[in-house]
Amino acid sequence: MFLKRQRKHVQGQCYEYWTLCESVRTDKGPRQRIVARLGKLTGEDPHEEAGWEDLQALLEGRPVQKQPRLDQATGSDKPDADHWETANVRGLRVERSREFGRCYLGLALWHRLGLSKVLGELIEPGDEAVPWPIVASILTVARFCAQPSELGIAQHWYQRTALEDLTGVPWDKVNDDRLYRGLDVLGKHKDRLCTHLMERYRDWFGVNFEFLLYDVTSTFFEGQALGNELAARGYSRDKRSDCKQVCIGLVCTPEGLPLAYEVFAGNRTDVTTVQEVVTRMEDKYGQPNRVWVMDRGMVSEDNIEFLRERGARYLVGTPKSELRHFEAALLDKEGWSQVQPDVEARLVDHPDKGDSEQFVLCRSAARAQKERAMLERQRQKLMEELEKVGSKLRHKPVSQPEKIDAVMTRVGRWLGRYSAAARQVEVSLKRDESGRAVDLNIKVREERDQWSELVHGAYLLRTNCTERDPAQLWKWYVQLTQAEAAFRTAKSDLGLRPVYHQLACRVEAHILVCFLALAMWRTLEQWMRGKGLGTSARQLVEEVATIQSMDVVVPVRRGEERIEMRVRTVARPAPRVAELLQHLGLRLPVRNRVITGREGLD
């Protein structure tokens, strides 16, 4: 890198300033690329101390006063020649390169959702050195940047970022104790924050909450979690049955915007959470004409009756066994509506239900192919294991009852592991004349094999909505994929799992921070969609993460005296990143900041 003097002539006046450049190779040969515009390298110009004074307005998307160019003083259009110094370009160095782009984007989303304002109204200021709303913003932005723990934030992450400049909180004020206390304060305002987000979604995106999607996931603990009575072992969606967990029920919009959540015991089944969540949502936000969309894991006759009694509308999946009532419809090739190139749907009548409900029979060619492949893979593995058992019996027959029991136990274990394939076969012992078990008899149940082939890719929906178009009902139901996508984002991108906290209140606050970060993430997706940038927030975050801030240290000679000028600046983003920021309406700070005065050199 090197310093380059730039000159610009405007109305007969010559303006000079410095830029930090680097040489890059291109298809057309070597070229110079501007990394940062440094302005005048002095430490005495008071106007340069105001380099990032409009950051708050930039983050919140408010208009800011037009900033003067870096080569101009704020009070005059003419450069002051007395402020120019002679710089030693060979001694130029860059120090403390820090992450800027991702933190800047996260903080912009935090302010644009109005979270700083609402927390400022909710939390009474006290004697704390750092206001709690700012601590909450640091916690949530760190989670948006996928930082897994508060200890990691305090020990190394905060110092590697530009949050000190963006929030005004020095790095030595950010420690694990302050962050943990910030969790305790933030956790008390969960309900008010959820209400605020609903209002913000309505104002910003025009969301009317006609449809509410509900699904349940789990997240596991590192440690014994003895201080949390909700921590228990249960069905783990993370394949960590060895760890205690809690279950999280999430309510979101069809756009994937999170509205509310509840935390349940880790051993609680999904179907038992529905009534509690629906009651709490309606108690908080009233009982408008909404449609609850849930998958088949939430369905029971008690839950359906509960929704009917409250006058709620629902669209839910049903257990696979219900397809037995519609074998004739599955065989019938007429009456199907094409809802997608590989998806068909039709309204059907249930033989045991009245006219108060509608049933939609759907089948997907892609889903059928996937289920067929999964079953075939299970069947192959099951046959391989049963063949091992049979081969051992053929090599060494057994006659003792206890050994025969051990063989059947082994067979039962494999049948239980591959339960879908086990339903297609019958397994028994083959005995010789003396009663010894010498092999296994494996018989494929043709009728079950034919039935599974018929129902591959088929599923049944149940609703009390008056809509008669099966294609429309199917489109409403597949919006559940947004809830599943929200869970994937929370776990993979935002670090919801694992949970390191042991106290119940801290676990609740940890989940709240992840919930707020998820709201920022999904808001970014909606923001991108509105600007014509697609919905891949992950890719945009990765692009913006390339923006760095840095300290440029330049030795300056003033007569016989040598001093160092340290200028804090934001690196110029790559053209594609600059274009993304321009589409989003985000402007990076365009002025630099002299952060040190003169320092004597040895």
C-alpha cells in the first residue's frame, strides 16, 4: 500500500487530499485501487474529530446533514495551507484491522426495528456505566454475527470489531459480568418486545397476521443444567439424545417473520403445546379471524375441538394412517388439480366426518421419489443385517432357549431401527427336524408393499376454512416451510444451539436474544425482497462482512519534530458490495477520524 496525493479543481480552486492505495492485477494490467480516502493528515484540525458523528442517523436510516468532503474544512470551502504536513510514506502502516460490515448491518437492523427506542422506554436508567439498551444491542448484534457465547464476546470478539466506534462503548467496559446482567435485564421484557415487533411488521411490511404458522423445535444443553427444571431428555431434533434439552414453540407469519415463542420442558410432546400457545396468543393479541397452520405432529381430536370452541380456523396435516380412508381417491386418475408441475391436490369427503370440515388429498411426485428411495435404503440395510443373523445361524445352529431368545432380540433390535422397512416383511425362525434354529425365514408382505407404493408422496390436509380451491389450501399449508426455515436459520446461522447457560432465567434470555436476532435476519430478507435483491440474507451478510475498518498510522515531520498521526477509517468496499449497500440505502461513514494527537518517535 502507498499514499497518493490527489488534486481536484473546482471553480478555479485547487483542493488536495491523500488517499491510501494499493496495486492490483487486472486483465488490462496493473491498476491502482483506492482503499480509503484519508483527507488531511493533521492532528490539530478540530473538524476531523467529528468523523463519524452521523453514525446514529446512518444506522437508523434517517437523513443526515450533507457532509463536507474530506478535503474541506467544515467552516470554509478553501483548504487551509497551514494544516499541511510532510509525511514519511515509507513509514506508513495499518494497525488494528477490525470487522465492520456485519456489525454495521446488524446495528442498522436493530435501530430500524425500533428496538433501541422501545428498550430505552422500558428500562429505567440507573447508575450503570453502560446503558442496558446498548448492552442489549451488543448481545443481539453479536448473535446476529453468530457469536456462540457471552464469554467469547467479552474476551476476544468485541475487540476485533468496530462496535466500539459504532456504539461508543470502550472494549474494556464489555466484560462477561456486564453481558450476563444485561441478559437478566433484557429477559424481563419479552412480551413487550414481541408486541413491538408485531407493530413494526405491520407498519413496515403491511403484515396483517391473517395466517399464523406454529411449529416446535428443540435445543440442547452443554452440561447437566441442574438449575433449570425445564431441562429434560426427550425427542431431539438435533440428534443429541445424550443431552438435556428444552423445546421451543415458535409462531411466525407466512413470510417467516417471528411473532412470539414459548419455552417448554424438553420431554414435552408437540401435541400438548398447542392449546397453551393458542391461548396465550389470543389473550395477548385478541381473537381476530386467523388461520392456524400446523403440521400433523400437532394434531389430535382434543386440539381440533379446542380450536373449534374458540371459533378459530385451522389448516393442519393429518397422520399417515388417515390415507386408508381414501384408497379409491388415490387410485382415481380424475378430479385432480395441478398446483405445481409435480404436485396434485383434490377435495375429498371423509366417510366418518361431517360437512363442517374439508379434506384435501395431495400428492407430490418429488416427495414420492424421495420416500421411495428412503424406504429402499432402509430395506437394503435391514436385509443386510438379517442376512448376517441368518448366516450365523446357518454356520452354527442353536437349540438352547436362551440363545434362541438372544437371536430374536437381535432381530427385534434391527426391526426397530428400520421400522418403515420392517412393516413390509415378516421374520421367523427356520428350524430343522431336531428343533434347532438353523436360519431365518424372511417373507415380503405384498399387500403392504403395494400400499406403501400407492401412498408414496401422498398426504392429507384437514381444515374448517370455507375456501374450496384445493390449490389455494395447499399453498397455505406449504407456508409451514417458513417456520422450518426460521428454525434452521436460528440454529445454523445465529447459534441457538447448544445452550451453555445453566440458570433458567439465563436460558430464557438466551432464547430471547436469538429470537431478536432471528427477527433481524428475517427482516433483512424482507428488506432485500423489497429492493429486488432476492432473499438470500446469508450471501448478503457474507459479502458485507468483507468491509473492514482500520487505523492508518502515518509518520509526519514538522520541522525537527517527528509525530505520528493515527486516522481511523473504513475501507472502501468492493464494487459489488458497494452496489448492495446502495440498493439497501445504507451509507458507510464517508469521513475519517483522527483518534490520537501527536506522539514523539524515538
